[in-house]
Amino acid sequence: MDQAIHLKVPAVWMQEEIVHERAAQKAQMQAMQPDVIPSRIIFVPHWKYLYAAKMYKLHVPTGMASKMFTHLASRSVFIDYDYYGGDESLGYWMAHELGHLVANTADENDAEKAAKPYRKRLKGAQLVSLQ
């Protein structure tokens, strides 16, 4: 981490076995530079994720799984901690959720279109892998 500070790296992303999910998510958000920022990003256990999805009447298209979802009215992103598992796809899927916020729609296709520049910024960001 000291090396990253010394180099003035704008984002640090620990890809292998992310130790602190919130720190990784924050670094990825900084790299993506979203136009709209979620009010809250909430990592919850699976049972609480299912409960929130039911309470907010989340519709998951047939054949798709959901590791995270955005509640537009509160600008909150819920992440299923048990199924998210700390893999490096956090930034990819967070870009999709940001797409929902920017487009202000629940439409998956619109969210994917809006996510493209965020994924491009994330990919182009200087990422340092700490060992």
C-alpha cells in the first residue's frame, strides 16, 4: 500500500482473494468515475439479500442469476455477499448497476449500454496488484 501511495496511484485493486471488499469496491468506483453515485452499497448475507429482493419486488429475467441489484428509488446497490465470493467480477457487475442508476431504469439492456464507458474506464485504470 505504501508503494501505491508513493506512486500516487489513483486506484488500488487487489485481485487475488480480496481482503477488504469495501476498499476494492471504493477503488473501482474511483476508477470508473460514475456520473451518478449510489447512496449506499450494501454487502449482505444471502438470506438478507433474498429478503431485500422480495421486499423490493426484484424481477430477475428467466435464466439469469443475480449477485447484486439496484433499488432505484433509494439509489442503493445490494450485493449478495455469500454468492459474490470476492471474485474479480465486482467491478464488471458494479458498472452494470451504475448503468441502472445513470439511465434511471430497470431495463437490463439500457443498463448494459450505460455500463460500457464505466467498464472501459475501469479496464484502463492503473491497477496495482499487491502481494
